[in-house]
Amino acid sequence: MSEFVSVTGRFTAHRTDSGDVVLRARYGSGEPSAHVKITCAGSEGRGEFRNEDYYTGEFQARCLGKVRTWISGTGELTLDPIAIFR
């Protein structure tokens, strides 16, 4: 997968035990629901995710990233982020 994409959506965020931050947003209106998953490595030091507001509810964001995988069975599109704009 070598495609670059720009995705805008309503994301939720949670921090994993390893310190990474995982963003998820629903994609489309089909059932089962498809979603976009973006993992921001804790070692990359994305300072904005230190703000606890990111972990409550949804927030509007745009991600420029590279497609890592598409899993049709679960409807999951995984992106490697280049930039995230809130």
C-alpha cells in the first residue's frame, strides 16, 4: 500500500498501556461500520495528546497519512500519520 490520503472525521482517542495514542473514526454509514484507525507512537512525542480533552468524547480532526492496511472483514483502514490537524 503506497497511497497517501487525507481523512477528515469525528475521532475518539485513547492511550494504550505502551503510551501510544489510537485515534478512531467511523467511515461511511454501512453496516457493519467501517472505521479509520490511526496510531500515534508515544515515542514520537505528539505533545497535543497530553491534553486530557482528547480522551473525552469526539473531536473534529484531519489526518494526512499513508495507508498501512485495509482489512475488509472488520472494515478497518489503518493509516500511518504524517500530520494531524485539529
